[in-house]
Amino acid sequence: MTRTDEPTTRERRGTLSDAVRRGWQRLVTSASPDEVRREPLGHEPRRAGFARVLGVCLAGFFIWFLLDAPTLQHNAQVSPVGTRRTVALGILGPFATVSRDLGLSHVVSVFDGVVGRHGNRPGNGQRVLRTVGPAKKYVTKTTTPANAPNLHPSATDPLRVLVLGDSLGIDLGNVLVNDLSATGVVQATLDGQISTGLTRPDYFNWPAELSADLPKYSPQVIVVMIGANDAQDMPGPPDVPYGSPAWDAIYRSRVNGFMAEATSQGARVIWVGMPPMENPGLSADMANINGIDQQAASSHPGVDFVSSWTVLGTPQGQFTPYLVVNGQEVNVREPDGTHIAPGGAQVLSTLVENTMKSALRINL
């Protein structure tokens, strides 16, 4: 068979590999294309100098830093008050301004949307939102306000319950929502926001979230468990240090305002206190916050304070990872010594549900 003028498969592969090799050499060496082309096949190409590689890395880092400066600035704004936060804001401020003026932050947002990386809302931790209840739509009674506690809930007219909380509130809420929905006469919604509280509305504004939730869900009962992240300074100006009388006064005012808003449309509020923590310092902080919450609840007729201090702790109010419940040892706390394990959430959920029945005088 005579050979045609077309290159064979082996020749085509060789040509392609040579082209790839030349392209790679142009990337990793400082030689010009002509110099690379003149190098013998077996010659070792010159490697890029350390200074050149370092320069490329620094340039890439600077571009990323400029593009993401607004996000980094926000993260610094919501970080704990202190010298580190002040220094970070001073460094990031000019870069964030340039990024916004050039529209670079918008480019990042568009790119995130294209690749499907939507993230969380600004100033928000990870959000948990779920509604569980009877499949049938409820029918609002005309003889009582739309959000007044329903004393005779049914599958067609279920009791509407809204659970609000931080990460510990989510631990409780996941179990409580399931328990309430299992009755067949409750429509329960969990709005949980990790790493949030009432101390830092610049990070997440719980009163604003409640204002949005009230008309959206028209709750008749609101269960609140917030406070695990609140033992920190309040940013100013001026900064208000945690543990000071001024801090207690501001926090008490915020709790009172939140309770007033939650009960403003006739809903019954069950405020669940924080349990003891493994860390003695954090446990003392939670005891202080619980005291403020309980005192505030006593001044609001529509609010019931439920203490978890000895429910998830020892009779003396000390931290314990295990409790004996109905003759069986139950793991009630997570290994981090802070969060609530599913077994503990079930114990606390039962207490909240019983409180709800007693406060409303209903049988679920």
C-alpha cells in the first residue's frame, strides 16, 4: 500500500505533543517563543525564577484581596470588639472603598451567582428555616384575633407555633417542631440563625427578623431560645464592655423590647433559658443572661420563662453530659460542652410542650 501525503496518527500525536510541550515551556520559562522553539528536544527548559513566581503569587493575592475587600471588611465589623477588630477595619477600609468605587464587589457577586455560590444573607450566619404541620390549610376563626392562641386546634385549624433561636435554639427547635407536628394539630415553623443573638444587631437583627416573621406566619405561640452568643462587648461608639452595668441595662432593654414585639399581636411567648456550660466562665455568663431574661419575662404577662438550668444539668445546676431519664442514661450534651445533643433536645422539647399545654390550657 502506498503512503499518502496525510500524516499518520502517530505523526499527528507527535505534532500535538510538541505543541503542548512548547506551550508549557513558554509558561514556565522566561525565554521567548523563538528561544524555546530553538531548544533541542532533550534540553532542560529554564525554570521561572523565585522572584517571578513570588511576584505572580503576590499579584494574584492582591487581586483577590481587592475583589473580596468588602466581604472581609464586613467580617471584621461583626467580629468581637477589640484591638484586632480595630486594626483590621483600619487596613481593610481603603481597599473596600476602592473595590466598591470600581464595582469589583459587584463582579464577585455576579460570579458567585453564575457558579451557584449564593451564600448567606449579609450579616447572617447559617440559616435553618423549616415549617412542618398538617397538609391542609388552616381556617382562621372570626370570633378571635387571627393570632390569638387557639384553644381547640384541629387538623384544619392547627395551632401556629414559631420557634426562634440561635444554634442551641436550633438544637431544641428541630426536635420540638417534629414533636408538635406529630400531634396532627400544630403547624410549627423553625427560624434558626447560627451565631446570632441580641448583643450584635450589626451582625443579625433579631427584632427585624421577628417583624418579618409575625405577618408571614401569624404565630399564636412563639418559642424563643437566644443568648448563647450574647456574652460579648457591644460595639459603639462607644464600645460597651460585657459585664458592666451599662451592658446589663442595654441588654435588658433589648430583651424587653423583643418580648413586647413578640406579644404585640396576642401571641403567647415561651422563653427558654440557656443550660449550664462545661466552661465555667461561659456557664457564669449564661447564668447572668438567664437572670436578665427571667426578670424581663416577669414583667410581661404573655411571656413564660422556662429554665433549662437543672433540666439539662445536675440538681445543683452543674454541667453534665449525661442524665438518667426514666431509668435510662441519656446523652444530653454535645462533646463541645455547649450544644444540646438530640437526647437533651428531646427532654427540653417535652418540657416546652408541657408548658405550652399548661399556659394555654389545651390538650395537644
